[in-house]
Amino acid sequence: MIRLNAITRTFHMGDQVVHALNDINLVITSGEYVSIMGPSGSGKSTLLNIIGLLDRPDSGRYELDGRLVTDLPEIEQARIRREKIGFVFQSFHLVPRLTAAENIELPLILSGVPQEQRQIRVDEALQAFELKQRAQHRPAELSGGQRQRVAIARATIMRPSVILADEPTGNLDHQIGAEVMTLLENLHHSGTTLIIVTHDRELGARAHRQIAMRDGKILTDQSDDTR
């Protein structure tokens, strides 16, 4: 479970103070499929970064699975990120010099998983995401859809309980974007909590719960209980 209480985040842009998040209160239960929507500058990516422990709030409390994580040391936050949270970004964030298989394997290496187990899990991921034929190709040799498949495989190789996706189809055409969304939604169907940030209303409407933001505040929070 994700619980945010009175979260604020400000940035200084020269002489200007930007209130990226303003008194955010939010609870997301395990297994939910949530979209966070809003125009550029609404605070949605900042909110995702705080949920993903990539940024710290200026004030407020953040509890993840019942544990207060707001003020944990960076090394402990990094461990929680590796074990509990998977990230999918618009620009893929793959390591250019590594092959597809090596990119997928990287979180396992960082977590100290033995080589034999790493090989088994990477092979399973390559099969599951239809990347077997591209295992030894580097990102520059892959299409946008293939790169995003590698990114999703890497994000899920540690079997996280939460997937955070920031504009996951932003660099893809409509057909490939739909395929990527199906992959992410299949992960949700298997029990993973899925949180997607998007400015695309059509994409956001696919989620069972839609949160709309503007000027660092939550404007609406609606659930579709029929799904």
C-alpha cells in the first residue's frame, strides 16, 4: 500500500518558487491500476518520483507497505527501490553499451543474485517479452517498441510489487504504444500495482482509477468500479 499525507515539494527557478506538489493526500492499495493525468507542469511526474523514492518531499509523510520511508537514508531507499518498485520511462533509459539481455540482467547484478539464477530469469524474461531474437542487440539496434519491451522486462525482473510508468508510450506510434500498454496491463492482471503518468486522456481512461492534477494539486480522483 502507498500512503501519502500532506506531501509538499517546491523548486526554486531563479527568483521564482514553483510549488510542484501542494498538500497531497493519496492512498493507493495493492493491485490497483491508476493513471495520473494533467498538463505539463501539473506535478504528476514529481508525484511519481516521490512515490518511486527518486525524490524527497519537503514536508509530509510517505508510507510504503506500512513503513515510513520519507526520511530513510539514501542507501536504504535504494534497496527498497530495487526490491519493490519497477520504473518504465518515456525515453527508455537503457544503457547504450549493454545488450538487451545485459540491460535486463542489470538489476539482478546490482542485487547480488547469483549468475546461474540470473541467466534463468533473464532467459524467461526474453521469452516472455518476445525478445529472444534481439537478446544480443544493443539499444541503438532496436526499434522503439523493442527498446520499451527491454525496459519493461528490466523493470519487472526483480518481481516488484509496484510498476511506475512515466509517459510509457510517448515515443511510440499508436499501434506499438497499444502493444506496450497491453504488456503493462497484463502485469497488473497478475497482481502488480500499476501507476501510469500521462497527459493522454485516452490512455489515462484505460486505468480503473483516474487522478487529475493541476498546479500541484489533485483536482479529481475517480474510480471505475465496473472493471
